[in-house]
Amino acid sequence: MKKLINRTLLFLTISAIFSLLLGFLSVVITNKTFNFEFKKYQNILIVGNSHTECSISDKILSNSVNISQSASSYFYSYIKVREFVKRNPTIDTVIISFSDNDLFSEKEKWLSSTEKIRNKMTRMIFLFNTEDYLTLFCSNPITTSLQSFIVYSDFYNLYIHRRSFIGGYNQFNKNKIKESILEFNQDTPKIDYKIAHTELKYLLKIYELCEKEGVHLILLNSPVHPVLQSHFSLIKDRNYKIASEKMTNATFLDHSSYKLDNSMFADLSHLNGTGSISYSLFLKSVFSK
């Protein structure tokens, strides 16, 4: 029995070491082969969560590259900005999602929850430095440790899908606005006045990085349905105060009330393909002035 236990422990130890080595190798290879470079005319980097992911087509705003991804903590957006700005001197503007509810305290889970770490870590770890890894580890030691043994699991996806696997424009071809309004009326979301301090910390780190690199930061509150825009109006002053006092050189664009037909929304929070085309054309006209 003791012999069996020892053999089992030896097998598990060897497997763990092999997994870690394979993961380390996949990170090194991905970092070396990943296409970070933008075209010379692409000077705008777009990052954030599903709001920017679904609202801005970088095919229409062609001097931009959208690498937003749904349910992304500002922690991951910071890493993207750091790594892409470092490798692309043409970037002079960063647009980041700054929607009314992006600093709600519940968004702390976007960094530390088991679900989010499982979804994001293996996609993004090739961009991590030691501090990034320790931040994630301290937020959830068990899940981060377990994910460290399967870092290699997304190597194939990163190789095949490249940049789109860590974010990109996502065109929603649906319209569920009636269902969304009904759901809103049945279970109206609460206004959360508590701030997600980790999220704010990394948003400010993005601002500080942009200031250091001479990059202009735009905080974008993208269009939402009037029902949601009206509901969240109570929190706007707080967010504007944070932007004006803590990020004085950033530009705060509040387009949450941008007028669109009901048919242009996927749900209360997101534009569908038709809506994103309309809004992207509007942004193109704004940035061409």
C-alpha cells in the first residue's frame, strides 16, 4: 500500500512539473510569435468590456484596433494597454469603456472570481509579468494555482485565433430589447454606490501609463438603451467627479444617451450590429474632425 502511494505521489509530481514546463514553454512561444504590431495608420487602441466590444467596429473606425472583451476587469485592460503601447509607437490614443456601472463594487469579482480567472487567465498569461501573476494569485490563490498547471490549454487557440482570442469587435446580430425591458421591470438592477477599489486602481494605472507614454486616454460611456440610461443617471455625477479629479488630462465622452432606434439594440446594455455600425460611423466623424 505504501509503495502504491509513493508511486502515485511520484507520478503526480512528475505530471505537475511536466505541466508547468509545458505551460512555461507555451507562454514563451506565444509571446515570441504573437502579432502585436499595428498597421502604421492605426493610432487608436480600444480596450474594455462588452460595451466597447459590441459598440465600435474597427473596420469602420479603420485607424483603430478593438481588443475589448466581455467581462474584462480593468486589470486585463491595463495589461493590454501596457503591452500593445510598448510595441506600437504609432498609438497616440486609447479608448476604454467607462460605463455607468463599471465601478460598481460587484465588479471586484471580475478579477478574483473563479469563473473569471478560468476564462481569462490562460488567454492572457503570455502578457503577464511577475507582478500581474502575483496580483491574480493574491486575489484567488487556489484557482490561480490550479490554472497555472493548465496554462498550455489555450496555446492552440492563441495560435489559431491570434489577436481575436484576447479580444475584438463582436457584432451582435440579435434584438431582444422587448425581453430585456420586461426583465428590467421585473428585477430592476440596484444602483451601487460602493466603488470596486481594485477596478478603480487599475483604471488609474491605465491613466498613469498613458500619461507616461504621451498617449491620450478617452473614457467612453457608450450608448445604452434610454431605459437603462435614465436608471443609471443617478451615478453619473460620481463617475464624472472621479474622471475630472483623478484623471485630469483624460477626455470623458458620455455617449450613453446617443439616440438610436430600438431595433439597433441587442439588449438594454449593448448595441447590435446595426447599432454599432451607426455609432461607429458617428465616432469616425468625431475623430476625423
